[in-house]
Amino acid sequence: MRSDIERVLFDEPAIHKRLDDLAAQVLNDYRDRELTVIAVLTGSLMFVADLLRRIPLPLKLACLSAVSYHGKTQTSGQVIFKLAASNPSCGGQVALPDVVDRDVLILDDILDSGNTLAAICERLKAAKPRSVRVCVLLRKKKQRARHVDADYVGFEIEDEFVVGYGLDFMERYRNLPCIGVLRKELLEESSQ
Ligand code: IMP
Ligand code: MG
């Protein structure tokens, strides 16, 4: 698995050190408030688990699954909401948690085209929360298809396809402890 990585961008200690800073920022901004955290699965899984354990605030956690890649390395532009895992009453329907008058913090793995986060923010804002902020582990330097930005960013990266620490290519590499750039041949092979 590791030999499929062309370049490691952030190893485990670097990620954890950055999470310490991000958590301190969030803690400082939301002191004395109760958060509703919305985790966008699956790519944010490791990030959410490691970040939230550094934030000693009362909070509720809801998980949402949104897909816009469908196994490729380019976004399809169409965002499909799959499930709201922590809402037992949703019965297969997409039901967002109750966010009326709540301070919502969305956690996602990476801000790429912006399609996913724009769609999620749009839906959440319609549900009358007190505030909505976005926190991403990675933000790609590029022109985005949709106007959306993150309030908290772990690392800024070039416009390259990365895997590891939750991020996948064709559902693989999520369990790599570091974040790295996948060898180009592997991306090309799969597109043939
Ligand atoms: P969007 O293009 O900003 O809507 O990003 C949608 C999703 O695509 C992200 O939440 C990631 O799960 C995935 N994604 C975007 N860029 C990468 C990448 O470089 N590696 C792995 N997954 C990515
Ligand atoms: Mg994702």
C-alpha cells in the first residue's frame, strides 16, 4: 500500500500536531456554547475521531454520507446524500439532525470542487441554525465549481489527488496513517 504512494505530504506526527492547533482554535471560538457537529463520511472518519477527542466541549455528533465521486478521481458534480447515520427515525430517508438555533460545525475531509460542501451548507442553512461553520482537514488550491470556503483548514495542498488518513482511491488507502500523493500510473491505469 505504502509503495503506491509517490510522496508523503503529512506523516502521523505532523497531522496530530496540526489537529492540536485546530482543536485549540475551535475550543476558543465556541467556549461556553454547545456544538452540533456534522461529520461528512466516509473520508472524514479519522479526522473527526482524532479532532473531536481534542475538543472538550459539550457537543452532539451526527454523521452524513455524501457522495460526488462515484469511484473516480474527478467529481461528478452531482451530490447524493446517502444517509444520516445518527438519526434513527430517518428510515432510509435523508433526514438531517435538528439544527434549529444550534451552532453547527461541519467536518469534512477535503475541499476540492466545493460541490459537496456547498450542497450540505445549503441544506443546513435552510434548517435555521444559529450559525454554520466548516472545518476541513485539507483544502486544494484551485478554482472551485461552487462558491464555498472553510472557516478552519488543517492543511492547504496543491491540486493533486491524495490518499490516506481516511481519504480513498476506489475505496482503498483509507487506513494509511499518513497523507500522500498517489502514483500517477495508478490513477491512469484505472481510467483506461
Ligand atoms: P468536492 O469535489 O469538494 O465536492 O469533494 C468531494 C469529495 O471528494 C471529498 O469529500 C472527498 O471525499 C473526495 N475527494 C476530493 N479530492 C480528493 C482527493 O484528492 N483524494 C481523495 N478524495 C478526494
Ligand atoms: Mg468526503
